[in-house]
Amino acid sequence: MKRFTSKSLRHRFTQAVVILCLPILLAAYSNCSDPKFETDSSYIPLINDRSGLEGDGDAPGSKDPGTEIVVKACSANRIKTKVIQVRFEDPQDKSDPAKTCEFSKDGNLGPKNDFFQARVEQNVEFDLPAGSKICDLEFTMPEQQMKYDDHLFLVFDDAILGASYPVEDRMPIRDGIMSYSWDELGGTGWPRGNFKYVYCLGMEQGYSKCVWPETQVEGKMSMRFNPVVFQAITARNLNRTRHQFKLVTTGDNDPQTDCQHEPIAFDALVSYVD
């Protein structure tokens, strides 16, 4: 008769558990949405934390009839996911920094102190299937120090998600959602007293929280949004299949340092139905 030691018994028990549980694990795996999303230890796990973002007023876009269409679609269908790597490199022309801002070119104006005179626009685009609707967009942001000069605007599908300076008085606004327009912004000024301002879409109603450093001061950047924010943005164009992140960096009068930022990187987990 073969004798079993406690070690061999534990080994056989482990094998049995694996054999018994493998079909269950495979079934569970087959029901998971692709692609898989993992982050390394340098990332702040923002995507699982929506506490404090329930809002206490009308959500942006809540009065748009299209928003109700998106909300119903996201409630009734199986959610799919897609991970978008968003990377905005420092736009500075290392061989000639003065070429970065390009005053008086491509819609930019000539140098003028404390005015939005020039900008650099960087885009990251991705496609979703025809008929799809975005239900949520969750950011995972690395613990990164960043600095910019002069002001930054983060835009998603033409809607301003975040800004380092208040421009609500000069941008097109529809049902609480502010659109980005250089034609409206270019040539307008900024009083010096608002440099510690941070704007986030839905922030005033409690549907978002953002941390941005002050212009020309190194600091951390983070953003959290309630899903209703992106459902409302989607409702503005229900037929859109190509989506876009845009980072706008502005300058006033210094071609050596304006329109520049340190590299900004984050992952966006897009939840959608089609």
C-alpha cells in the first residue's frame, strides 16, 4: 500500500481543486469583456472610485433629448470596453523652440502679453463601431508631475473636459456643455487673478473632480467624472464613430517657452454599446 505524506495529500488536493474549478474559471473568463485592462504599480487606481461624484444638480446635457436615448441604450445592452492609450508628448521643437508656438501662422495671432494669441493642438483618435454609444470613460492616470505654459484645455469630441482658465464667457455652450473653438478664444485676454482656477465639465453640479497645477508651476494632474458626463457628450452627435481627445496648449507672447507642456499620459477605459 502506497503511503501518502501530508505534502503529497496537499498536492493531490490542489490538483483536484484545479480540475474541478477549471470549467468554472473558463466559463467566467469567456464572459469577460475584451480587451483586458491592467496597470502597473505607478498608476493611481482612479477607475474604481466614483465616490463623491453623484451630483446635486442637473447633470450636463440632461435636457438634451439625445441624452435619454444614450442612457436607455447603456442600461439595456451588454457593455463592451476598449482601452485607449492617450499620450501627449512635449510639443516643443527641440532644434528651434521658437517654432513651437508659430505666432501669426495657421490661425494664430501675433504676440501679445496676457492674451490667447497662439495654440498647439494635439489629437488622439479612436474608432468605435457604427451605431455605438459611449456609456462611460474612466481614466487611469500615472503619478506624474507636469508643467505647462501658458494654458491648457483638454477636449473630448469637441466638448471641453478640463481647462486651466475660465473661458465660459467666450465659448459656445449647449445645455451646459462648453465646446472648444479657437475662433472664439483666439485674441481674448486673461486677467492675472484667475491662474489658480481649474474647470471640469460637471464640476459645479458635483459630477466631476479635477486637479490641475497652476500655469508655469509643476504639479500633479488627475480627473474623475460621473458616467453621465460622457453619455451627454455622446448625445450631441449620436452618429459619431470616430472619437477624439484633443489637448490645446496656448501662448501669449514668448516663442521660446509658450505652447509647451511636459509629457502627459493616461489610459482611458471606454465603455460602450453597439
